[in-house]
Amino acid sequence: MASEFRIVDAGKAQIRAAVEGEGPLVLMVHGFPESWYSWRHQIGPVAEAGFTACAIDVRGYGGSQKFGEVSDYSMEAIVADALSPGRPAVLVGHDWGAPIVYNSALIHPDRFSAVAALSVVYTGVPARSFDDVIAERFDAKNLFFYQSYFREVGRAEAVFDPEPRGFLRRFYYIASGDADAAAIRGAFAKDASAALLDGMPDPDPFPAWLTEADLDYFVGEFERSGFFGPLSRYRNHTRDFEYLQQFKGRTIAQPAFFIAGDKDGAFNGFGAMSDPIAVMRGFVPNLEGAHVLEGCGHWTQQERPAEVNARLLAWLKGL
């Protein structure tokens, strides 16, 4: 089987999807800075297991529709794009895709039958804007934080848009399980005036989990889309916080599943949680499986496709 590209009318956005197989719908949502292609190792196995595997480009990425305002990339807007008319879907999300699928399941429990996430745990409807957390933990102390660097419209775009390959190589590497502690300290232990790529290594050769052909594909997608839309997801923390307050008190009731790497800083909230999975269970009572892969970094399903597929498929088949 081979994936077929379709343009899906989501109501307020045209969304490109790579689709393969027949059966219950499994909708896969990528994170930053990725695309549907992040799920290249999962689409075929999920389809062969008897499902319709559907990996989308989030709005602003790749072949999906682009918009011109930061507010166009709010959680409210993106959750609307993920709706599945006609039949309930199983959601699978990684990185920013994880909050997208969590909130889709929370807000529309009738449309989504189960939810799986990679890398980022669910900690409930936020009690404060993450903008305030960043300001307290980083900005007020003159410490560099990549999301602070992304905040100002145009600052990161001016660096990433002209040379996406250099940015992607460095960013993919530093968040992977291949980066050692010294490299990570060199990349992030700096003051708030620094640029993201200052001190960030560019390995040669790149770790084998991302081939030159894979990198070429991602580069081509960002040459087409630019980085304004993808970066604007980080510029909506306060808008998202305000929107989500109406759902306070709800939990994610659907069957759920989780996988992360033990070298992924996003998994433990950049050091803020000592037991992330225990925290998640308080808000996801039907968490049926949670796995932490030793030595794996942030790009979970790309770094460890065989391990992810074995665990994910076992869960999907058991639903």
C-alpha cells in the first residue's frame, strides 16, 4: 500500500492528509517543526493492522492552508481542524500534536473514541497562562528559553526562513537522544539576549534515524510554508489559556495511551515534574498504558519507530 494525499475541507481550513488503509480512523497530528512525514514509519503499519491511517499537516505547515494572523493558530482554531465528521476517530499526537489531540478529546468527547500521545503529558486545563510561567522561570531571570525567542513575530523567521536546513539539523539534533549533556548545556545555558542557534552543534554525520532524504523532505516543506504559522503556535499561550477555562473540571475520559523518551526534556516539563505520568493519571483516568523508552529523545516515533509501533499497535488492536 502507498499513502494517498487528500485535501480535506475542515470548515475553516483546507488540511492536507496522507491517507492509507481501510477501517477505523486513526488521525495522527505532528508537532514543531515537523509535518505529516513525521509519521512515515507509522502510517503503513497502522494501515496494515486494519485501520485507516491519516497523518495531517497542521494548518500553516506543508500542504495545508496558511493564515496571516497569530490568532489563526490558536488552539481553538486548530482543534476545529481536527474534527472527524461521520465517524469517531482515534487521535495520536506528538509534541504540539499532543496538546492538540488532548484538547480535541476533551472538548469533543463524542467525536473521538480514544487518544494517544507521545512526548508531552496532559496536566489538565491550565491554571495559569504558560506565558506567565515562562516570564517567571526564565525572562525575569534573564535566562534563555526557546519559546521566549519564538515570541516576537519575525525574529525567528528572519533566521529560519532563509536557511531552514541549518535550523532543522541543529534543532532536531539537540532535542534528540543523541545529544549529550554538554551539548545541551552549550545550546541553552545562555542569557535571554542570545539567539536560538548560538552554541547549538550541527553534527556531521547526522544520527542515522534521520536520513539525508528525510531531511530534504522536511526542508522542502518549510521552504514552501515558511515558519510564521508553525511558530505562531507558541504565540497563543494566553489566548489558549483563556479559551480553555470554560472546560475546567473536565477530564479526558476516553481510553488513552502514552509514550516518551527518558532523554526528552518536554516529557518532564523541562524539569518541573518528578513523575510526569503520575501527574497525567490525575487528569486522564483511563490511561491504559504509559511507556518510557530508555535513551530516546524528543522525536519519539522517528527515533524509535519499531518500539513505538509495537506498543501503539498493541494498544490500538485492544480498543
